[in-house]
Amino acid sequence: MALDSKIPHGPISDKWTDYKDHINLVNPANKRNLDIIIVGTGLAGGSAAATLAEQGYNVKAFCFQDSPRRAHSIAAQGGINAAKNYKGDGDSVYRLFYDTVKGGDYRAREANVHRLAEVSANIIDQCVAQGVPLAREYGGLLDNRSFGGTLVSRTFYAQGQTGQQLLLGAYSAMNRQIGRGKVKMYNRHEMLDIVIVNGKARGIIARNLVTGEIERHSAHAVVVGSGGYGNVFFLSTNAMGSNATAAWKIHKKGAFFANPCYTQIHPTCIPVSGDHQSKLTLMSESLRNDGRIWVPAKQEDAKAIREGKKKATDLSEAERDYFLERRYPAFGNLVPRDVASRAAKERCDAGFGVNKTGEAVYLDFAAAIKRYGTEDAYVKGLDDKDAALVTKLGAAIVKSKYGNLFQMYYKIVDEDPYTTPMMIYPAVHYTMGGTWVDYNLMTTIPGCFSIGESNFSDHGANRLGASALMQGLADGYFVLPYTIGDYLAPDIKMGEISTDLPEFVAAEKEVKDQIDRFINNKGTHSVDYFHKKLGKIMWDKVGMARNAKGLTEAIEEIAALREEFYKDVKVPGSANEFNQELEKATRVADFLELGELFAKDALHRNESCGGHFREEYQTEEGEALRDDENFAYVAAWEYKGKPSDAVLHKEPLVYENIKLVQRSYK
């Protein structure tokens, strides 16, 4: 099967406008005759549900949480990008487009990214109209701050809870449609399969997680907005319930899975504290806007800190190594996430780590507190030489910008980040890979669309900070509502689709058979036992740094672990009740397949780019070494029964508007 990305012809700045001008539309009266299923109600799914229902479609929305408000989008902290140039520092649509493609290490699809940059300003206007309380500066205009990978301030934010506020905006818009009867909400439901009739997606099989009932739901199109697959590593910044099941089920029914090895390691997370943990906690990248990252300049000082003989505050400026500022003077602490993560790992591997495990670096706000305090004292006509006063004023300003993040850190670590530096270390965060989609956001299954983090399209091999929220809302509010109409236009006279069709019966039987297999299995180990084993293989051999030997071993080990899982997993309880172990079993079964494809994808890509770092392919300075001649393509995998048999399809990446150069942040 040849991949057709359906990218419009013409200049990149005109593609989206011209495309919208010529696609098929569905008139309002006919939209009332069309049903759309949306799986996932985070920023992408929630905004899509609200917008499509407002247009007149009948929407069925599904989430496994007890409320859409609990979608993982709520955990996003730092901000959302938009090219509004409020700071007057030279931002533009092209600059946002360029930064996003460069930040993704030139492995993103140009046309999709330019469209994203174009609609970014509309997103902010939409959210303000909804009442989202984005931060404002003294003159009343919306405020901006800097994020990694850029030289301008374009990130809009709501203190350290931007995702929560944006999600509440989308949720309120969706709630209005629920009240109108245009969105039918299915909370505590999980999609376990997609139903394909005559080659088109026509519904899903879902499990009611409260009663255990298996349900059939039909529609004229299915939209998957279920997020990423970071929990394949077990420990990640994702919510524990975040999973890949919806995306993986459509993959097994014909949707190609693209670039699974492109997974982001976030540099500012609270370090692992022991084997007891079930997840990791993110400290927003926005903290790098004011915090300085460092380790002791001497190994003996690092060792003394690890042994409790010294504290961070005992070291003078001369005894500290601000390694990001030293290595990347142009961007300093605001280099992209993949660069910052690898730099922190390199320092810790060299023996400069500062916590008991040796896997942590410092994120220090002392300089920012002093800078803000001095300026505030001067403005207020106070003594800017009074150290105590300056510290008090500066801490208040830092609190106004990052207060909830500092409070969260204090509650978890029991150290005051206002007076002693935070400790951070990289952790699995966001997945740039996902289901392959064309320009319309449709997968290789006709009628099955994928939006937000569940698709691959906009971030290349590394996501710039504050771009996830931008993509989710762009897809849901401003892209899918156009493109899905073009697909649905021929279906306006089709009428309601029956769930009694043989395809629904067969899909339901397949789901029930897997559930029965788990319930009746006489194993001895819990689901978490296998999930943790998978996570260790993934982190050790498919994590921040990869090599051919480790990846080959990982593929073999994951296949063996999957076989052991099906033989020896124990799922207590029954199928016809609330059973979280059963929920986890079906999700981990998918992770055990996805993990193998992940490693296979990383093994075939003999280059380093963004979040995919192969130890064999690096510059003399330890940076990612791309191979644009042989690997400037999207790797889209077709399911053929098991991950080892997956077939690779390539979508060449054509760069007509950006010159391919070795990425540098010096």
C-alpha cells in the first residue's frame, strides 16, 4: 500500500487556505444525520467533540475516567505556544513553523507544521473567549514567557496549571453540547476494538468499566484522541491510566503506526526515589526560563553532597558547573528537551550527580530571586542593597509565576525550593510517534481519524515545549472540523448504521475472547509484575541512549516476556464487574506488542535525531548525528500478525521551505 499524505499543492503559506476553499462541505441540515465517535476527551478529543457538535453533528464521546476533566491534558503545566508577537521580539508564523521543524530535528511534515503555526493565534483567541484565565502583564495584555528551543517569548500560560485551565475551557464548551443533547457522553468506558464495515471505520466495541458490559457503538466516522504511549516504560510522567489501547487496536485493524521510537525524555522531572514508585512527577519546563541548571564542578564535591557531608548552598559560584550555559551559550538553559536531557545524563554518568542514586542535577532559582527582587525594590523605591528584602520581594514574584509547582515539589521532596535548589532528572514524557495520518488527520483506515498526541504528524523527532497543547487544540478546534466534513460528505444519505451487522458481532466476540482468556488464566504473577519488567527493558535498552546490541536484545526479551505474560498473568475477579486488574491486563497486553515494535523501529533507524539517540551515530561533541540522505522519512509500520512481522512503509519528507542543516544551539 502506497502512502498518500494528500498534501495540497502550492506555496506552503497558501496550502491550508486554498485547501479549505475547495474541500467538500456538509450543510447544517445534513450534519444532523451523521454520527461521529470520539475516543478520548482531553484537549484534542474534548475540543473536537465541542466543535463538531456545535456544527451540528451527533457526537458520542468516550473516556475511561469518571469525568473528562480528569484527562491527562490536565497535567500540562508550562504553557501553549502561539505566534502573536506580543513581546515584539520578532515572532511570526514562519518563525514558529521554523522553530517547530528545527526543534523536531527536521523529521516533521512541513505542511502540517505550517498549518499548526497558522492556527496558533486563533487558539489563544478561542481560549480567551471561553474565559481561560491566561496570565496577563501590567498593561492588561496576555503575558508570554520563553521555552526551550526558541529565541522569542511566545508561550502563553496560566501560572503552572495551563493544561488544567485549557481543559476546563474545552470541557465547558463540550458540556454545553452535552446539555443540548448533541454530545452523548460515555464516562468510564474504554474502547477495546474498532469495527470496520466494507473497508470503512463504522464503530467501536467498548467496555463499561463499572459493570463490565461489552457494548457496540456505531457511527459514520471514528476519531481517536486518546493520547500517547509513554507508559510503555512503566515509569513516566503520564497518569497511570494513560495507555495505548485505542491507538494500538486501530493499528491492528489496518492503521499504520509511525515513528514509535520517537519518544521524548523530559529534562525536568523529580528524580526516581526507589522501586516503590508507580509514576514520576513532572516539573514544568517553564522553570528553565528562570532556573539555572548545574552540578558541582568537582567530583569530590558531588560525592560529598551524595553522602550528606555538603549541601548545594555550600558551593560558591566558582565551584559550580552550569553545564548547559557552558555548552550552549546561545540558548543556555533553554535548549530543547532532548539536548538538555542528554546533557544531564552525561554529567550524572560522569559522576557529578547530586542525589543518593547519583541521578540528579540542580535547578537553582537563587539568581532569579535576586534579579526579580532587586528590580522590584528599585521600582518601589526601596533599598535594593538589603539582601533580606530583595530575597523576600524576589521570592514573591517567583511564587506568582511558579507557586503551585514549588508547592508540589515541596510536598513530594520535603525541601523548600525557594531556599535550596530543586533536584531534577530526565524521565519519559511525551510520544512524538503514533498512528500515521494524512493531511486530513485520517489514518490508513478510511473514516478513522487520529488527533493530538495519538498521531505522529507535527513534532518530528522531538517536541518543543508548549507545543502539545497547541497541537491538541489546533486539531480539535480548527483542523478536524474542516477535514472530516470532506470525508463525510458522501455519507449524508446513508442513515444510521446498525450494530447488528456481522462485523460488530465478530469484533465483540474477539474482545470477549481476550477478556475470558485473562479471567480464566491460572497464572501466578500480577499485571504490574510484567509491566515493571517491560519498563525496565525499555528504559535500560530503548531509553535515552540506544545501540544495536541493546535493541536486538530488547526485541528478543520483550517477545519472551509477552509469551510469559499470557501464560502466567493472574487477573483476579470477574469480567462482569468493576475490575481494574482486568483493565490493566488488556492495556499491558498492548504495551507488550508496542514495546517490541518501538525497539524494532529504533533498530532500523541508523541515525540519531531528536529523542531517538543511537550511540553509534553522534558527533564528536556527543550531539545527535542525522543521516538526511537515508533517513529523512516517516517510518510507517503495517501490522502483519505480530510486531516482528510488521512491514515498513516510508513517507519521504520533502523540505522545500527549510534548509536541512545539522541542528545546533550554540
